[in-house]
Amino acid sequence: MTDSTETQGESASGPEAGAPTTFQILCGSLAAQVHMALGLIPDPVDQQTRVELGAARQGIDMLTMLAEKTMGNLDEQETRTLSLLLTQLRMFFVERVKELKEQGSEAAEPPKSDEDDAEPPKSDDGPTIILP
């Protein structure tokens, strides 16, 4: 028998460590990563702020994919939360790129997404149909 003071749902690091993860917490965590990548909040590890547009775009793309894959499976509050988050993050991204361009920073050029680089497959068999 072990001498443990932990209760069900709690761990040694506190009661919140064993709390169930909700959809809003997942979205909020991804949004916080985008905020860090845009230099809006400092990194909690080293307290430094830095702008990493590629990471910001990737976070926004992940939330967009999450919205697409869960469409029809979320309740009204979850759908509204995700939609508002994506709208705000996209606006922050555009504003940050604009600020960097005004400052003449080389980091101002937003990175291309995978979809930007995708070329349609080449075939001599007739027209190619590209599905999203």
C-alpha cells in the first residue's frame, strides 16, 4: 500500500492538473501559442517576446482545420468560441504583418502555407480535378 495524499482527479501538481480538458481549453491553448508567435505575449519559459509568423500561421491553420473537421459536431457555444477566436487571430496576424512591413522588417513577409506551394499533378490523360 502506498502513502499517497492524492485524490481522484488531483495530482501532486494541483487539482487543475487532473481536470478534464474541454474544447474551449484546447482552443485557448492553441490561441495562446499563436499570441506568443505574434509577439503579443511573452514566452512563459524565458519571458521573451518574439515574432515567428510561420508558427503563428501554423497555429491559425490548425484551428481552421479543427473547425472544419468538427463542423456539425460542436454545440453552439463551442462553434461561436472557435469562430471568434479564428476571426481575432487572423486580424492580429494581418495587423502584425502590416506593422512589420511599416518597420521595414524582413520578417514581415508572411510565410506561404502548404496550400500556396501545392501544384496540381501533371497528367496527359485529360483535365485534372483538384479537390479541397
